[in-house]
Amino acid sequence: MMEQKEILGILKESGALLDGHFELRSGLHSDRYFQCANVLRYPRLAAKLCDELVEIMKSGKNQCKVDGVISPAMGGIIVGHEIARSLGVKHIFAEKQDGELVMHRFQIMKGEKYIVAEDVITRGGRVLETIDIVEEAGAKVEAVAVLVDRSGGKARFTYPTYSLLQIEPVTYEPAKCPLCAKGVKFVHPGS
Ligand SMILES: [Zn+2]
């Protein structure tokens, strides 16, 4: 099993986790910026992290005896693919259409068992939508697996949920930002 320190190291070195002073898209300020895609752009790191997540699921007494892994596009696709590779099962994904996640490329069979996989959860809305898709097809959700849980324990699903790392985002209104108070210049992440 990897230590949290090692996982954090991978996220920092790959540029997924940045320390500094950021103005987020929401207009809030933060001393940290997280962009999961930056670690997933390296296939070997994606494989390493997802293998570890599978280890965590198995040590959590989850047999992972499933027919497939399902994830919401786009963010969940690489994680879902890598977990499926690790388990030796298929991976399917749901796509956004008119603001709603739908399954239009693959068929879910009645009675099949799935793991729902996602890269990052903040409120967990996309995971919930994916769970609905599985249940509406008459299939079963065995577990939820996410690389990073940023929900601070707020995203709860009715299925066992596993994450590699939990990081709670700390954000400030610009007027109350301690970094602004110190006169540190902020940057817009991703640009
Ligand atoms: Zn600030």
C-alpha cells in the first residue's frame, strides 16, 4: 500500500496539486489548486494510482466481483478505464447530453454489477447521476471508487465508497483572503 505522502508527492510532481495563491473560476481565492487531469495525462501514473485504489477496495473487504466499471465522461473515463484494466473487466461511460448524463453508446444488462468510478468528487452529483443510470437499467452498483474526495465527507452514497485521497479545499472570499492581505499576487490556474 502506498502512503498518503507518496500519493501527494505524485500529485504535486505531476502538477495536479499546486501550492500558491489562486483565483478560482468561482471568484474565490485559495492557496491550493487541484487539477486531476494533470496526473492522469501520464498513463503510468494513472495506472499506478488506480491499481492502488483497487488494492484499497479489496482490503476493504470488497470482492470487486463485478461485470464492469462505469464512469461519467469526461473526467471519470481514464479512472474508470484503469480500474477496469486492473480488475480485468469492461469499462463503459455515460455522456453529457443537454446538461444531463445519459448512456447512449453502451447497453447495461439487467442484473449486471458495476463499480462507479470518478476522478474527483466535490458534491458527487455526477456519481449520483451515474448510479441512477445503473439502477434504472435494472443493474446493481457494488461500490463507488474515486481518486480524490474533495467533499469533506459531504458526498455520501448508499454504496461503499472508496477514495485514494481526501483533500478539503480551503477557499476565501477575496476580501478575507489571508494571501491577499499579505500582498501576494494571485494567478488564474490553468492559464
Ligand atoms: Zn487572495
